[in-house]
Amino acid sequence: MSYADAALALIVTGLSAYLLFGGADFGAGLWHMFTRNRRTDREVIEHAMGPLWEANHVWLIFVMVMTWTAFPPVFADIMTAHWVPLSLAALGIVARGSAFVFAKAVPDHGGRYGWVFGISSVLTPFCLGAVATAIATGADGWLSLEGLYGGALTTMLCAYLAAVYLIWDARRLADQDAALRFRGYALLSGIVVGVLALPGAAVFGVHSPLIIVSAVAGVASLVLVARHHLLAVRVTGALAVVSVLWGAVGRAGLDLDAAAAQDAVLQVVFAALGVGAVILVPSMLWMFVLFQRSAPATAPNPEPAAPAETR
């Protein structure tokens, strides 16, 4: 494996992490918008996102830094050709973060912050997905048929991931009604993703075996959700989503050697990443572990204890 291959593998790994974690946050924002009349659902979403939502953007920063350092011409071409949707995506990230914070700090009588949070949570993954699909397929732009399709598919992938993750979070917080609703959202969004992904792969010429892996994992996820295997479905759901990304990368057909920086530069980059990973990765893992250990007493809607039996 050349240094350029290793750099691309790291970029795809970072994109996968951002899709699985940051994407789930975007999807949670979508469900937050559509569950505005269900206070307990919103509280489950906000509790799940609270400690982690901003930290997930570290993966996007990692991908950007790796791309402009390892493949400068590719980064320049992408930013030049797609500066409008990428600017909209950045605006969405800022707007949703601000709205999420302001809604907690000041009264939101008209629900303005909630709507900004929800709309931004749809705008950002749509724009990022449109750009990624246009790059992978060689389409004219993000508003081409391929770009619009990719944006819609990415948005639904995020919604599906969020629903799958939130089922367990609602159960862990002892909110059985919310868990049941998120289970329904997962089934619905999973079916929509399947309807979009497989025909789209055939139409746009994505023939990677990973698309079959995604389809199998997606079907397995629907079965696991239906059978209430809520931890196992997190694994198969994540595999179904990330396989779509890996398959699209294979479709792009990049000339890595021509676009890559010199090996001496990549060696320095890899050394710096190794040092940073020693700090970042354990910190992120520990944050997830601590949050998942939160006591059920913090549940937004705990089930009442059964009354004592009288005789």
C-alpha cells in the first residue's frame, strides 16, 4: 500500500465516523422537528445528543485537513466547484448549533429555534451528500439529478441511523412509549432508504459488491428492529449505512498518485496523526462510555413504580 492509498483510507475512515456519529446527530435533528408535539421524544433526542453532538464535528475537520494536506489539487477542485453547497452546509452546522444552545438558554415561545435546528439538520447532510455524489459520479453539479438523489439519500441515511440509535436510548431512559415510536421511525426510514439506495445504485452505475453488503445488512437491521434486538441492530444499521459510502468511494475512480502530496509530506502527516490519535481516540471513547453509563434516574419520562398490592 502506498502513502497515497493510506491517506485515502484514513479520509474514508474519517468520513465513515462522521456519517455514523455526526450523521446520526443530523438525523436526530430531523426527528426532533417532526416530533415537536411529543415532549418526551424531544427530551430523549436532546438527552442523547447533549454531551456529544458538537464533538462529532472533529471528524469533518479531520477529513478536511487530511484532504487539503494529502491531496491538495483534489481539495482545491472540490472547494472551487462546490463552494455554494459546502458554504450552505457550514451555515447549517453553525445555525443548528446556535439554535440548540439558545433553545436551552432563552424562552422559545414561537418554536423558532426548534425550526432552525430541524431545518439546518436537514440542509447540512443534504448539501454534503449532494456534493459527495456529484464527485463520485462525475455529475455536472450538486443540483444535477445525481446530486439531488445523493442529497436525499444521505438525509434519509442520517434519519435512519438516528432512529436506530434512539430506540436503545429511549429504552435505557425507561421511556417505553418513545422507544416504540422510534422503532416505527427506524422501520419506516429503513424501508425508504432501501427503496432509494438499490435502484439508485443500478441507475448510476455503482456495481460495487459493498452495495450488496449494504442491502443484506439493511434487511437484517429491519428484522432485528422488528424482533426487538436493539443493540445488535446498531451494528447492522451502521454497516448498512457505511457500506453505501465505501461503495461510492470505489465508484469515484480517483488517480491518487497524480494528486497526492510528496511522500515526505505524507510521512509527517501520518506521524502527527499518530500523536493526535493517542489523545483523541481514547478521549472520544471514554466520553461515549461515561454517557452510556448515565443512571436511568435521569430519564425524561420514567415509568411509575407499580402500586403495592392490597389485600
